[in-house]
Amino acid sequence: MWNVLIYLHVLSAILMGIYLVLPFLVGRVDKLQSGASKVGFLNVLFTTNRVGQFSLILAFLTGGYMVGKGDYSVLWMVLSVVLFLALAALTGIMGKRIRLAVSESSGGLVAAQLGWIKTLALINGVVFFLIVTLMKFPMLF
């Protein structure tokens, strides 16, 4: 059972790796010429964000079980939960902004939301980096 949980936990962490790449991908939206191509690209980014959100839930559940069986400091557990909840909230906000941007198929609303999407993608990347660092070095806390 333990090996299955580790496998699912690592697999979900790999899937969440999209948050490290997402700021670079969102930066490419400006380079697209037509509004329809921007909407199409943002739809792909919306789907990858959704996959990242589902893998975040899986990582939270499997990690919660493993923490219950391990010996971790209270500070580490609090930081882990706070960072996971922050990432969940910020990815949800980013998903809403992407949905607003793609609500018009001509791409007229993309420019209004793109600044928010870029900022949130960057913050999500930083938060995910902090999560990975925290998970790799629990003994420091």
C-alpha cells in the first residue's frame, strides 16, 4: 500500500510540474496573431491547469495519509498545508481568469485578462517551487 501511495504522490507531483512551465507558456500568448488562436491556446492552458488542480488534490490526499504515518514537525505540516491551499486558491483564480478570457470566441477579452493570467501563472510557479523544496527538505523545519 505504501508503494502505491508513493507512486501516486510522485505522479501527481510530476503532473503539477506544469506550474513551473506555465509562466513561459502564458508569455507566448502575446506572440499569437489572431484572437481565435489566442483563445485556442488559452483553452489548452485551461485544460492543463485543470489537470494540475486534480493532481494537486491527489497529492494532498496521498500526502496527508503519509504524513499521518510519518514523523514530521508541526511547522513543516503547517507550511505544507498553507502552501497547498495557496496553490489551490491561486490556480482556481487563474482558471476563472482564463475562462473569462476565452468566453468570447473572437478573442476580444483576452487582452483584458492576460495581465492577471501572467501574474497568477508566475505566482503559481513560485508557490509550486516552494512546495517542492519543502517536500524535498522536511528535515530543515
